[in-house]
Amino acid sequence: MRKSTMFIRMLISSFQLRKSRMLIALFAIIVGTAVISGLLSVYYDINIKMGMEFRSYGANLILTPTSESQNKVFSESTTQEIAGIFPQQDVVGYTSNLYGLVKINTRRLVVVGTWFDQIPKITPYWEVTGTMDTDRNASGTVLVGKDLAEKLGYKIGTVLPLQDEVSGNEQKVTVTGTISSGGTEDNQIFINLADAQKLFHQEGQANAAYFSIAGEGLDAAASAVNLNYPQMELSPIKQISGSETVMLDKISSLVYIVVIIILLSTLLCVATTMMTMVMERKQEIALKKVLGAQNKALALEFLSEAGVLALAGTLAGLVFGYFLAQVIGESVFHSSISFRWAVIPLVTVTALLVAGLASLIPLRSVIGIEPAVVLKGE
């Protein structure tokens, strides 16, 4: 009989004779690999998922002229150019804003020209009451901040005579809705960007732009833009991007800690089970040594058993881990988690290493078995 055939038969026999012990070790590996593969799948997707979740808090980048720049406005097309630098699948939305002061009768008020169609993307937390004309070519409609509307009695349908404080240019607009943000916007008036440019004689210009960008590397991207546009300054909005970074770091640390705990638990369980099997097989091992088996062959037999358990446990663990990732994704992010092929080799190698390390202490016992002592009296 060939050695390889005999070796395989010995492995099969070992599994058949010690089903309960093998199942305990196998179960530990399955649980460990399932949790690890599930968490790794979530970890790979977490930047995308969390990035999209944070986009509900609004823009995370702002573009303005530098403090040294003589021009306090810039071309509206610059906003579109900079938005094109980012991967388009990461661009949630962007808008150019033009700010100015107007007089309505004797009152001085802040007017903001913006793209109404981008409000749900850039400031999704705004509560808009009434209607909002999302056509960028539309003219003559405004949204009024809630506090300002209540203070001055502006209602839907009210006609406001806007007069530029600098040029005296006038334009009549109609209130179509109110906005509530809980911030300074509640005391401002929002009109279509094209209307604001005509009113302030700033055709095609803006003095601020906001971007809502998902993904990582915003600081690096902002630095690159600032090098290419020396008169402009693109900077992260720290309140948003800073919170996003801190949250992602905390979640990543939590994943690392859980993975380490699972690995140690699996290692302990497998090592204990393997050690128990060695103690149960002391006479068998001693007899093999008497018949000429070398320590190297015996070590290979035990490592092979551990390897088979690791591979079988990994296969089942990957399946359960994928479903675990979907459960986490649906419960936390309300979306599925993508299957990552990189998880397969990573988890497989980890399982083999854990099984190998768990076998080291039992192997020392195998090598240290003295046939004369164990078989004395047999």
C-alpha cells in the first residue's frame, strides 16, 4: 500500500473514531471564521456605507477664494471643474452660491443665490415647506427662512421687491416656500443662482461652492485642488468631515478588537481539544513509535488533521459569515454588503495559522511521549 494512501486512511480513521472531539474543534473554527469573515466584509464596505450615511448631514467641502485673492468671486464653471476631479460615483451633489445684501423697503436682508435642485443633496436636513422650483432656468421664485418669514409675516404667495444695496438693481420675486435648518439659513432668503447673478450684476459668478463627496482622502484631494487653483481654497468642513473620520476610526478599532478576541477564543478552544485528543491517543502514539514512526511523521499527521479542520471550518464559516454580513448591513445601513473575494484567502490563511498554532503545544506532548513509559505493563 502506498504511503499516501495509508496516510489518508489514517486521517479518515482518526476523524471517524473521534467525531465528538473533532466536531467541537470544527464548530469553534466555523464560529470564528464566520464572525471574522462577516466583520471583514462589513469593514471593507464600511467607508462607503458610512460615507453615504454622513452625507445626510450635508456638504463636507467648501470652496472659496483665498484670503490673498483680490477677487472675492470666481467663475461658476470652476465649481463644475472641481466636481469633475472626484470619482463621479462619489459625488453626491454640489452647488455654487452667491451671497449679497438687499433692501426690502427699509430692511437689509441677506440673499443667497443657489441651485434649488441641489438643496436635497447638499442640505438634506433642511425642512422645506411649500414648493421649490428645481429648474435652474426658472426665475422669480424664492424660499424664505422660517424665522425671517415669521418675523416679517412673509407667506407663500407674498411678492418681495428685492433691491441690490450696491447697484440699486431691483427684481420682484414670489415666495413659494419656507426652509427650516436650525441655523443662520432661517434668517436668509434663497433665490435661483441665475436671478442672484442678475440682481447683483455678477453674471456667471459665485463666491462660495459646497460639495458633498463620499469616500476617503478628502484632505489630500483638497490639497491637490489648492495647488492647481492657487487663487482658490478648497477645505473640508471640519464639523462634518472630522466627525466622519473619528467615527470610522472608532468602528475600525472595534472591528480589530473583536477579531483579536475571536481569534484568541478559537485558538484556545482548538488547542484544548487537540490536547485532549493527544492524551486520549497516548498509547496509539507510543505504539506507532515502537513500530518505527518518526516524530516528523507523527507531527505531520496531527498538523494535517488540524489543516483539514481549518479548511472545512473556513468553507462553512465563509458561507455563514456572508449571511452575517448581510444581517449587519440590513440592520445598520439598510442595504446589502458586497461580497469581497479578498476575504476568502485572508480568512483561509488566518484559520490555517490558528489551527497550526493551536497544535504546537499538543505536538510537544506527542514528541515527548516515551513508549517504554506509556506501554509499561501492556
